[in-house]
Amino acid sequence: MTRTAGGSAISSPPDRAVWTRVPDVQEGAPLDLLTARFGRQHYAPHVHDEYAIGVCVDGLETMRYRGERIFSAAGSILVVEPGETHTGGPAGPDGYAYLALYPGAATLRAVGGGGVPHFGRPVIDDPELATAMRLTHRELRRGGDPLEGESRLLWLLGELVRRHAEPAGEPAAPPGSRVARLVSERLADELTAPPTLAVLAGDLGLSRYQLLRAFRSATGMPPYAWLAQHRVARARALLDAGLRPAEAASLVGFADQAHLTRWFRRVLGVTPGAYRNSVQDGGAPRPAA
């Protein structure tokens, strides 16, 4: 619920997110699709192993990406690269709606015919590709003709790379990248009983503040937030394998299922149960609970 300057109440649109899994359209892994409308939901800082390619279909979205606040209006395409920390949420009381797909880096590399594509501008104004994105998403989500869905997807990604990607180069390592790599590797290895900030800093010969500053500079989030979103990613894999949310929560180090649910919604926009139902039903769309 939000209020205008005069004090009258305005109801925010209800949050809704639907995940759909599509097999056999890219090599190595199924393709995940997301259909979402958010009036209140704000994503916590997180990263994807894949590209996140979306199109805003209504309203205005805002997010923090590469240290800046950016906006994506209806009709805009948004590209988030693998490993890039970002947030996301509505920019105003009317919320926003978007469609997204998550192709792997190998798929983008294949359609680009070279190295992993780099998109210097995350927000892209290309009405033709925005329309193609909506049609491709619809065709894949409804599970129609597999040949058509696969053809639309590869054409869309190929044109996106051809028109808007920059020549792939060796990216400069961000400040603190070595510290962030060592800390994240240790947190991932000690997922259910992570060391304290003091222990992590002491083992690297740093003060706690030095470690925290280096880690945030490289990843865009503090270690506890990185650990939470990594636990969500691990829990997601366990849900994919058929485990129940309570089992997944315990195995990845969350205190209980409620704790997993809070972070799962902050990172993926749905509850673990709703996500598990959709992927276990073979990609049948379901509203978020």
C-alpha cells in the first residue's frame, strides 16, 4: 500500500512471478523463463551464472548495476551479464511487469561466433528485438512447436549479439577481486557453518574493515549477503532434484524453511514451494505463492 502526497491510499499491484523450464533449446542445460509483475517486490543483491535477458512490458523498473542506478521502461530490453551483482524493483507505485529468459554463456558464445559477448549498455532500445523477445518468450512458454521455439530463440540471441554486443576483451579485475575470490570460495566450502568475519580477515592478514571493503568493492555486497544468495542458488539446485524446501533449507545452512523462503523470494521472486512445483511439473506455469 502506498499513499499520494495528499494522503489518499493507492493499492500496489499484487506481486506475481511464474518460472517455466524449457528443455532441449540450448545445449548443456534447460532454459529458464520468468514472467513477473511486481508492485512491492525488491530483489536483494544477487548474481546469475547465466545471462539474464528481459524486456519490460509495463511500468518502470529500477536496479543497481555496475555501481549505478538504471531504469528500464516499457519496451526496453535489459541485459545482465553472468556474475554481475544487481538488484531490481519497481521505480514507482504502479509497479512494473517484465519477461525474462536466462541463456547460458555457451549459448551466447555460439550464436556470436567468438568469445563471450559483452554488453556495455545494459538497457537497450530496439523495438524490433523487444517485439521478437515477447514472441519468443510466449512461444517457448506455451510449449508449442519445438522447431519454432528453438529457431526464434537463436535468431533473437544472434541479433542481440550482432547489434548490441561489444567485442569481447579481457575485463579488468575489480579492486579487491582476489580477496573476494578467496572469501567466497571459503564461504561456499563451509556453507552450513561459515567462519566469522574476524576469522576470515585474520587468515588473510587483514582487518575486518579491510576485508569488508575489499569484498564489497569486488562483489557489490557484503559477505553475509553473498552467502545468502549462494545458499539460495544451492537450494534451487536441490529443489530441481526433487527435495522438499525444508530439506533444502537444512542442507544449505538456513536456520529453517522460513529463513530460506525469505531469501528465496528476495532473490527469485517466488517461494521455494511455488518454484519447486513449477519445475517438477515439467515447466507448467504457476503463480507465485
